[in-house]
Amino acid sequence: MTNPIKVLANAAASWQSCNLTENVTWATRRVILDWFATTLPGCVLPPATLLADALSPQLGQGNAICYVNGQFGSARNAALLNATASHTVEFDDIFKDGGYHPGSPTVSAALAVAQDKGVSLAQLHRAIIAGYEIGCRISLAIQPSHYRYWHTTSTVGTIGAAVATAMILGADADRIAHAIALSSSFAGGHQQNLQDGGMAKALHPGHAADAGILAGIAAANGVTASLDSLHGDQGFAAATSVSSGDWLTALEGVGEWTPITRMTVKNHGCCGHIFPALDGLKLLQGTEGFDADDIDSIRVDGYTATYQMCNRADPQSAQEARFSIQYCIAAQLLLGGVRLAAFSPDVLARSDIHSLMQKVAVTEDAELAAAYPKKRMARLHVRLKDGRQINHFQETRKGDPEDPLSDEELVAKFDELAGSVLSPAQLSALRQTILYGDVLPGTIRLGT
């Protein structure tokens, strides 16, 4: 078979000099805006704040900006902390066919290295596009089996970050190939830390960004690795999925379309596996006219990840609540949406939410499970106190490529999330820089 590392490395290197279409450039600007939208609220929360304090003596020398504390330092330090913050409030982008959040590790690494090296905005854009291209395509080769034990954002995110770093450092296709190979050995992050309590999940893309930068720097400076690292009998795919990878699917359309134009923008502040249920519930409320007081019971039939990850009837923290379909459905019914405020301490403690949660159940549907990850669907069965039984099949998620957020909706998301920690003047200036400017985003002082 064709060596996938070589094909992917050539695809990445082609972004160094090819003409960027208006569509691809605008998609990249949207990705960066969405990265700031989800990163900045996480900058004032643990674990990023705890980690920033712990690592303050180790900032290192450099021009990369750590948005958690506003300090300059090494690219690796900034990327580690920024990527951790970016994954905290669960609003980061998704490549749904690969079950992968590329933005947190890839943009964090690319922006930190770009700031440190003082490169142009165009170089940053090209690095992000390439990092998305390679990471997303690798996720296609190993999913859905990879997700049984591994957190794709952590594992594949390491490779996306490595490619973006190597691009900014001017690596050619051969050295990008070695960046991919090296980073495949640095990849880690298992599913148990997504199932239970604790803060490890947010650190997964932080580690990926940090380790990816290490691999990218090493490869750009001549360090080599096995170019069979992705598809070999003892390689990354074989070790982390049920086979050595579906590389025909992963490489299909290389040079014809690029993944950054097919991203999901999150429209709810929780696990994406809950989205179909929330979207379907909102639609039903609009057509049937019921509210929280009218509910007798709700059953959600979902795919395997919905059931295994999001069936949490008694979440004990904000992080667990973001992965509880019971909590998120109750919060949407009572609050009108699942946004940042839904996970504040006072809301998490509300007795009416906890009472409503007891009426929500989730099951696994074999048909929906078979269609995952290409399709993320849910069946809702709502029983009202007046005896009505309402059934609904939700085939799409708002924010997916099939039902995308408009530019106006994305800007509104940015304004809401980033506006929670920025002044109106800062918010406007940052939005203008990202969407229409020709320089790299710079320093930001939060809370002013």
C-alpha cells in the first residue's frame, strides 16, 4: 500500500505555497475565532489556573503568549496552558467523522510557535490548515474503534500540533513526515480519565500541544523516526485501533477538499454526544409548546458514546455535569440553553434541576450506534403529564457541516463566551483582528 505518512506529509507541505481560496482562508479565520471563544473562558478556571501557578517558575524564554496569565514565555509553556484552557468549558470545535477536537491542540501549538518566531499571519493560517488536514485524516483512519480506549483529541492532537509546528519552522515534506512519525510515539490519553471525576481531560490537549511542538521542533532540526509509524504492524494505528488503519478512507479526496472547511462549531457547552438530544428537544418544545413543568418522563435513545459517556444520573462536578445527558436536558428545559451559566456552582446546586433529572433516561440504540461516527443522531420519547407521548428522530446537530452555524451565529458565540472575561472594547478589537486583520493576535489582559 501507499505509505500514508508520505502522502500526508506531501499534503501538508503543499499548503506552504499553494494559493489559498477565499473559502479556506475564511474557514481558518472562523476556526481561530472559535478557538479564542472557547479558550478565554477556560483561562480563568482550573485546571489551567492551577497549572499556570505551578509552572510559573518555568515560563522559559520566548515571545509566545500564555493567555491564562498574560505572560510571555516559551512556545511549549504557552501552548500547554492555552490548550488546557481551550478544552475546559467544552465549546471547542469538532471534526465529527473522526470524533476529534482539532482546535485545542493544533491552534494552541501553531499560535504559540508563530508568536514565538514572529512569523506572518499567512504562515499561521497555512500551518493551522495543514495541522487540521493531517490530524483529521488520521482520525478517519482509526475511528471509531480508537475511541474505545483512547481520547482522540489527545492522541491525534499531538500529531496535528507537530505538523503545524513543523510548518511554521519551514520544514519540507520529508521533515514533516518525521514530525508525524515522532509525534505518533508521543501520543497518549486514555478514556478512563473521561469517565470519572478529576481534571485530567482538559490536560489532554495541553499535553498534545506541548508534545507536538517538541516533535515538530525535533523533526525540523533533523531528528528522524520510522516512516512506517502510522501503518506498520506495530505502529500507531495497529496499537490504538482494531486494524492498521483505514487509509483508503483517510486519504480519499486529498488535494480536492480539506477538513478545516468541514468543521462542527459547538452550539452547546457540553459533550457533543448530547447535542442531538438537546437540538431535538428544542425543536419539540417549539412545535408542541410544552415546558419543564409538563414533563412526566424523557427517554433518549442514542449511539454507543452517548450511552457510555453521558449516562450520568448524579454528576458531582461541573465537568461531570457537562457529560451528563440527564443534567443537560434538565438545564435546557429550565434555563433555555446549556451555556456557561449552566455550570456555575449555584445552578449546579438547583433542586429543580436535580428533580427534573430523575425523569430523564438514556439507552443505546443499535441502529444509531452503527451509523456513528459519520452520523450523530438521537431518538427522543417525551411523555407529558397530560398523557401525550411525543416521539422525535433527530438526524442532525446544529453546528455540524450539514446544519452549520452562520458567521453571525459564530460571532454571537464568540461575543458571549469571550465577552465573559473581556471588556467590550477588547472584545471588538480581538474580533476585528482575527476576522479581518493581517497580524497575529497579541496580548490580552483578562477581566478589563
